[in-house]
Amino acid sequence: MKQALLVIDAQQELIEGNLTEQSVRHKERLVENINAVLEKALEEQAAVIFVRDLDVANGEGPGFEVHSGIQVPTTAVTFNKKATSSFYGTELLPYLKDNSIEHLVIMGCKTEHCIDTAVRAATVNGFDVTLVGDGHSTTNSKVLKAEQIIAHHNAILHGHYNVDHFSMVRKADEDLFVPTHNNYR
């Protein structure tokens, strides 16, 4: 089975914050976990894909780039997006299909926006998904604390399905590239 690690919006300014936006919750742990899973992806010869949001830092400069603490492999592919969905208006879906990818491991920011949308869109588009439960983050909203948002999404996206494909939530220290989906079909 061909697999890919999809790291969404793990950009410098989004993770660290700026003058008007706060940093994401547990930013140091997020960066550490992304790096740990990147190592696993390379060991398993999984494709590594980064998606960057053009709204972050107006799509330019150091704030727009992948966080400086993340060790981006030279083999990584990067797509830029204008929408919440990593699949909308990008070449992500054709890339995944052309490379016969069947399983996506997803990490990044922000939980309730681009991560939630990517997990749901991926299952609809024919992929099993492993969401790294301690590999995505967000900021406080007007209604909920970041911890609550993360916990809520980990709960609702674990077992989320679209008939043939679904998502599982697992921790960064697990064998993420040994999918467990078939145990639940």
C-alpha cells in the first residue's frame, strides 16, 4: 500500500503567531511530533507532502514558509492553497492519484479548519486517513479553548467514515504507517 504524510499549514507565522494572532497550543510539541513522524515517513518510504496557506503572512517571506524547526526533507512536495481545503484549487488530489496513494497520515494546523476539512475531504476522495492526534493544533476561539477544540476533533474524527474510507486518530509514537483501518471494516 502506498502512503503519504500530509503536513498542512505548519507555517512559521501560523505556529508562532504574530502581532494580531496567538501561537498555536503546545507549539513546541507540535514541531517535535511533526519531525518524529517525518522520520517515520522517510523510513517507510512514504511520500511527504507539505501544504501551505497563501493567507499566512500574505503568502510571502519567512512567516509564510514551513516552520524553521521542521526538518523538511529534500524529497518533499509542496502545494500552496487559497482555501480551507487542501484539495480545492490545488494539484494535491491528482498527485495522490497519480502516485497510487491509498493512505494519508495527516498533521498540521489549524485543527477546526484545515485539518478537519482535509480529513473529511480525503475520505470522500477515496483515502483512508490516520490523523495524528498529538500532531495538530490550534488557538483558542471565542467559544472554546484550544485543548477543547483538539480533544473534540480527535473524538469526532476517530472512526469518521464515508462508506468505503474512514479516519483513525492515533498518537505520533505509534506505527502510523501500519494502518489499522482494516481491523475495523
